[in-house]
Amino acid sequence: MKKVFLITAFYVTALLCVTAQVKKPQPKVVANNPAASIQRGKAVYQKECLSCHQADGGGVPRLNPPLYESTTISGDKKKIISIVLRGMTDRVPIDGEYYSNNMAAHAELSNQQIADVLTFIRASWGNKASAVTPAEVKAVRGVKKK
Ligand code: HEC
């Protein structure tokens, strides 16, 4: 009897392992946010943005703003595209807080990379905003800053 139990337990465990492998955790896909863009954007984020905005998007108090629960991130795409392209040094409050560090310009990134990283941010840490496309980045890049 014990043997039967052990054999059954073995098969159940094996089956669970197989199912677990089949059901690999997929990146969370929000409507309009192609999973591939989010995946590429995560890599760009880790290389270019993580040092200031941190792995969890939480930023550093009074130095670098968090990128979650931010009205800007989920808001006007043109504004955040412009911030990534041209940086941000204004001493303006972001959701009621001031941040003393400067946001560097990242114009050297391609339109695709900027679209990907913003798509990733807009789909992460509780943000649920639509994807940003390379064409939208291209349009903002073409406009001179006032
Ligand atoms: C050197 C540190 C640093 C790096 C690197 C950096 N940021 Fe920032 N970022 C900041 C700071 C500081 C601010 C706020 C600037 C201010 O208040 O004038 C900011 C602001 C922003 C904002 C506006 C936030 C809001 O709610 O208005 C966005 C969007 C943003 N960063 C995205 C990015 C992305 C995407 C990257 C990577 C491509 C990146 N940042 C890399 C420091 C950084």
C-alpha cells in the first residue's frame, strides 16, 4: 500500500513539474502593450535608467522620482518621450515632491529603444497605460525644444 502511495506521489510530482514547465511565467501583457516590446524595454531600463529610478521603479527620495503611481508616466506620451530625449533639469514638483538630481538626456537611444523602455515602464509596477510606438518617439524627436 505504502509503495502504491509512493509511486502515485512520484507521478503526481512529475506531472506537476511538467505542467510547471509548460506554464512558464509569461510577462504581464496589458492591452496594446506587445510583450516583446516590454521585454526589450526592461533590458534598456536595466542598462540606462535603473541606477537612478531603481529596480522597483521607486526612485530615491528627494533625489530621483519614482516611476510608479506617477500621473506623468501614465499621462501624455509626448511629455515623457521628451523627458527621455532631452532630460529634465527643471525644479518643478512631481506629484508634490521636489527631486534634486538631474535627469540626463538619452537622445542617443533609438526611437525603438525609447518606445520599448517607456512601454515597459507604463506596464510595470502597477502602471497600466498604453504602449509607446517608435513613430511617436520619432515625431517628438523632430520637434525642437522651445
Ligand atoms: C542620472 C539619474 C537618472 C537617470 C540615469 C535616468 N533618470 Fe529619469 N529622472 C531623474 C530625475 C532626477 C528626474 C526628475 C528631474 C527633475 O525633477 O527635474 C527624472 C525624471 C524622469 C521622468 C519624469 C517623471 C515624472 O513623473 O514626471 C521620467 C519619465 C524618467 N525620468 C524616465 C527615465 C528613463 C526612461 C530613463 C532611462 C532611459 C531615465 N529616466 C534615466 C534621474 C534619472
